[in-house]
Amino acid sequence: MLMRTDPFREIDRLAEQLFGSTSRPAVMHMDAYRDGDHFYAAFDLPGVDPDSIDCTVERNVLTVRAERRRPTGDNVELVAAERPMGTFTRQLFLGDTLDADRLDAGYDNGVLTLRIPIAERAKPRRVTVTAGSSGNGHKQLTS
């Protein structure tokens, strides 16, 4: 039995991985870091209209969605199409140490930056140590 393969099947599969599809969006590259009392997440979204960006937090899951569209119109002629278009989605699971209620976002030069404060309960704090001594009750130690 002779099996025929589609020579474009592998190309289509690779293109879906790189550019995404309607069922599986393209990758949204991100850097994440902590600086002092804040956690930052920066997403590369060049050419995205800020009005298309949607950030939501539900049950400590942060979801970022954005859409990049090709120019359209009667006089638009597509000569090359190498940049990924469509909807981009990324989810982050936020730990209990972050205060997602005070999250803020900014979009500048094609980068969406989210700033999330570290929760007060997660910040280092000094603990008072008490020592017991026979007959005197507790004696408080101070630093």
C-alpha cells in the first residue's frame, strides 16, 4: 500500500506553532521580575492597539489578551505577511504573596508592563521574642 504525504502539512504545523491559530493563539513573550516591594511582568506587544488589550484577574489567575490586526481597506495591497496577527493570550498564576487588587498596567513603546505590589502579609517583619524564666513569668527580648 502506497502512502502519500502532504508536503505542506509540516509547514502548516510549524506556522501554527509560530503564528498561532484561532483555536491556539500565538505566543506572547514575557519577562517577570521582582524589584523591592513590587512584582513586574512585561509583555512584548508591538503594533497592538492599546484598546484591544484586556487584563483580568480571577481567583489569582491573571489573563492578558491582545489583538493585532492587519491594515484593511480598498487600497491596501498585502505584499508581505511575516508578522503574527490575531489574538494573543497569556495566563499567569499569581501567588498569595501578591496583592492583585492593587495591580496596575501601562503600555509604552509596544510593551505592556504590569506592576503588582507584594502583599503586606508577605513582607518581612520583625517578630518579638519572649523568654520564660522560672518564677518571673515572661521576659521580653528587644533587638
